[in-house]
Amino acid sequence: MNVASSNELSLPVMDTKQTNGIVVRPFRRDDRPGVRRVLEATYGSEAPPAEGYHWWSFGCPDATSGFMVAETNDAIVGVQPMNILPYHDGCKHFKGGLLTGVAVHPEFRRRGIFSALVKACEKEAWRQDAAFVNTMPNERSRPGFLKLGYTDLGQRYLLARPVQSAQAGARIVPGLGWLIGAAAGGIQKALKPTSVEEGLSVRVAERPSPEVPKLALQHAAIFPGLRMGRSAEWWHWRFLESPTRRYHILEARTDQGALAGVGVYTIASRGWHKITYLVDLVVSTEQALQAIVHRLCENAATEECHAVGVVVSSIPLAKALVRAGLWIVPAWLPIKKFYSVVRFNPACDVPQAWHSLRGWYQTFADWDSI
């Protein structure tokens, strides 16, 4: 799929708003160089690769765009990508806006540009009949969304399992750390072993099975909550077409060959540590979940990763992952936090359950912020 999608042109270019000399308007195709300049000024050497940023913003086959830019004197000084996507909760279907990758040029901050961009995205989302706009901010941008009246859904759960715990400990504390890491890993293996149920086999697949959307309906019955809709085309785009990250697919099948579960993972380095991240998961039974986690840990050890990690919002899923051998990382530890916030369309009557993270189902696949 060509990431230069027609989604770029989905908004009326005459829909503009001016605030303090700053014009906020929908993205146009010729804005790409200006958007890039803002990202490089904001993030420097850590700016997201241009191809990957564009893929996220315009490539999704299930989305329509709501990307907004802020400009002054014909120069772009702020950007806020947004995709309008299908969501469902049980048998009920909705549209929702997902904000990603906001950036304001450092020389133009504290002028209300962030607020103007977000409000313009909300207006466009309501125009497209979205029931809400949501995002997963980092600790720096989260306060800004809360000031704009976004509902704080809470902190998502980070779960982990050490795989090469002795080596990881040695990198943190030479010598003694090796012993501490080895002891921690031994205790976890004794208390929380991973296993594969009889009648299930797990193998690596080259591409997502066309059966995955149907399997996802069974998964939703086990782990309910408001979630992003994922078509077969979405699965292909999300995990096979990424220009910046490689994903690996695991399939759990019964002895009769029926698809029982799919897990997608990627490997990333964080400082001294190499980590296998479970990005998405759909299963028909908890036994299939356990089989996938077991194989995931085996693969992580083969790749010489130090740990397996996953971030989820669903309490039932978090508990199932604990039963499969992962541990919930305490929220008070000084590590990266994973937040979710939402603003509801004032014209929509939404369920009360959506006002808390307990009513949502989110994974890294919604927005890969690894």
C-alpha cells in the first residue's frame, strides 16, 4: 500500500480557524516539508522518521483523516495528526478520533497553538460523527489534555517477565546484580511457569490469517470493552507495511488445524535492555493465550532479550496474562507510564463505563508508543 493515501485530501481546505495570528486548518499534500521542519525542530535527532510518521497519519485503510496544521506567515508551526476510526463495544458500533504525534515549534509555544490544534481536531471529529476523541499521551503532554477538559481514564497496566534476568541485573549493578537477577528469575519461574496446553501448537506465521477478524469477536467476548475495529486490511497494514518496525506473528492452532489464537510481537532496545513486546493478541480461549505467551518467552530467550513486556488497559486480560506467567509492574516504579485520555462528543450520550479505563480495551497496536 502506498502511504501517500487519498486520506490526505479528505478534509475541506476552506475550513480554517485563526487564533492570535495563527491559522489552524486541515493538512494539505504540499504541507509535508513544513510538517517535517516542525518535527525536527521539536524532537531534533529523535524526530520520527518521515516515512513512518506519514504511514501512521495517512496509511490506515480503515481511517479517514483529521490531520490539522497551524501556520503563520505561510510557515507551519504546529501539527496534530488525527485518524477517525471504527470502534465497537459488544454489538454496538461507533466512530472515534485518535490523536497522535502532536508537535509545536519551540519558538511558537505558549501561544495557544496546542489548544487550537486539538480543538480543531475535535470539531472535525464531531463533523464526522465521532462519539469521542482519544489519545495516549506521555507524561509531558498529558497535563495539557487534562487542562482542555479531557477525561483521565487512568494508567494502563505494564506487565513483564524476565527472560535473561541475570544478564539484565548485571548490566544494572555489575557483579551483585547478576546474583539478584538470577534469583529473581528463578523465583518467577518457580512461582509463575509458562506452559503449552495439550492439543495446541504455536508456530511463526508470515502474515496475519484472514480468519483473525472472526477470531477477534471471540476474543472480545472473553475480554470485553470499547475497542478499535480491526479489519483484515488493517491487520495487513499494521503489521506488514510498517516502514520503521518489524513485527513477528505467532499462531496457535488446534490439532485439527483451527485457529485458536494470534499474537504479534516486536523487539526493541531500551537503554541497556533488549525487550520483546507483545503488541497485540486475539484468542478464542485462555489456553491459547497461555500457549502464545509460552512461545513468546521461548523466542525472546532465543533472541537474547532480557524480558517480555506488554501494556494493556483490560483488567481481565491483565489477570489472564498474570496467570500465563507475567507480572504486573507496580505503578509507583520510576519507569515510563502509559496513560489514556478521552473527550466525548457533547452531542452523544455515551455509556458511563467509558469514563473509566475499565470500560476500554487498548493494546500497543492502537498506537505503538514503545
